[in-house]
Amino acid sequence: MLHLRVVCPSERTADVCAILTREPGVAHLVVHPGAAVRPPGDLVEADVARECVDDLLGGFADLGIDHDGGISLEQLDTVLSDRADAAEEAAPGDGADAVVWDELIMRTGEESRLSATFLTFLTIACLLAAVGAVTDSPVTVVGAMVLGPEFGPMAAVAVGLVLGRADLVRRGAIALAVGFPFAMVVTAGATLLFDLFGWLSAASLDDLEQMDFIYEVGPFSLVVAVLAGAAGMLSLTSARSSALVGVFISVTTVPAAAYGAVAAIEGRWTEAGLSVLQLGLNLVGAVAAAAGVLLLARSGSRRRGADRTLSEG
């Protein structure tokens, strides 16, 4: 369940409570009259089944609460209550499959910003992937996969395309378009230092038995991209998300960018070009798959909403 807090003008508290009372997935409704100071008003709290949240937020938005007050949500890991159990049973659908669209927009919007932190994480991930590639060390490459932050902007592009949010598409595209070239340039500079210190040569790249997947473009490149994009979006929208899904997402993005920079410095232009092609293919494939997952989720939400309207009518 989620804990809902609504700060609203006192004259709209009755309407907020009416919306919450009509919803079968709401439990533990509490009203604190005059508790809000800035902005002044009342505080309304409730525990809500996840699958009901989207409709509730829509109702509050119709009242203008998001402009004149405030709405916040907090995940509840443990709720011991018969009333809460009954509310979850009464709520339509499965909470693990429910998408809270406003929450998704906020998360992808924050994670897609082009920031110093984003550039730092992506650059370190590429450097780690480069070291792992040239030393034929899968463990190091996996470390780079875990660190890669690139799915945030990719998810923002997918959400923006599905919901018609040009700002999210623009923000995510800028982060990717600036972040990867920046990280690749830094990685190329590091490769020059490796050459200067005698740690790396073009010949040493001939015996990388476990790294061919990085630049070998084939039908499975698209398969991996589609599966990665779908898994990543499910991890964002589902209540049963996995913290390690980023390992799968980065499998042919960060390593491909890193190896492309290394191969270019070493004059292996074919491998460099294939690595960049691999990167582009996986970015496009993952975003398309993520958008497809969202389209399915959106159609499911609309269908459940229509069924609910018919049942109430």
C-alpha cells in the first residue's frame, strides 16, 4: 500500500474526503483540521491500495489540489490491519501491475536530468568497461554495467513519447546525446594514457575472447535491447522492481560506448564503428520496447477504468 497525504484548503476538505470515501481501496482515513500552515488548510491522510492511486490523483487534480495545496505519496512496506487487507482485496486489479503515472513522470523526470552526477557516473562506468574490455575481465565489465545510469534518460524518452510529454523526450535525449559522447571522449583520453604508460597496444586487443559481444552486431543485439528495455520499464512501473535490473540494461550500451572509444584510439576503425552501431541499436531498441510496455500498461488502465465505470453505472 501507499500512504497518501493531501494538504488542501479547508473549503475543499469535504470534497477530498468524498473522493477518498467512494474509493474501496482506501483505509485509515484521517483528517487533521487546520494542521497545514504553508499553505494554510487541512491535512488529510489515508492508506491506499496502489491500484487505486491513479484515479484518486486524477480526482484531486480536478479539484485543483495540486495547485492550491499539495499531494504526496510514500511506500508502506508493512501494514498490519484487517481494514487495509480488505481495502486491497476490494481494489480492482493487482497492485504489483498498477502504474501510478504521476509517480512515473516524477521519477523519470528526475533521473533524466543532465547533471554533473549523471556525467560522472556514466564516465566512470565507461572507464570501468574500457578497463574490463582491454583486460578481458567480465567481472569488471559487470561492475560497469551496475554503475551505468543511462536507463533514466532512456525511460524519460519512452514516457514522453507515450504520454506526449515533449519536455521529457527533450530532457532524456539531451542527457544521452551529451552524456555518451562526453564519457567516450574521457575514455579515449584515458586510452591515450594507457598507451603512453605501455599498458595497452593495438595487438593486445586481438585476444579478447570474451568481449566480442560488445561490437558484434546481429539479430540478438536487437533481442537483447528489446528485453532490456522491457525489463527496465517494468522495474520502474511495478511494485516488484529489482535493484539489479540495471545490470541487464547496460549490457550493450556502456560497454559498447567504452570499447568504441578504445578501438578508435587504437586505430581499429571497424570495431569502433560496430561498437557505436551497437550502442545506437540498443538505445533505440530499448526505448522502443520500454514505450511498448507503457502502451500496454496504458491500454490496460483504460480498460479497467471503463469496466469500473460500467460496474458503477
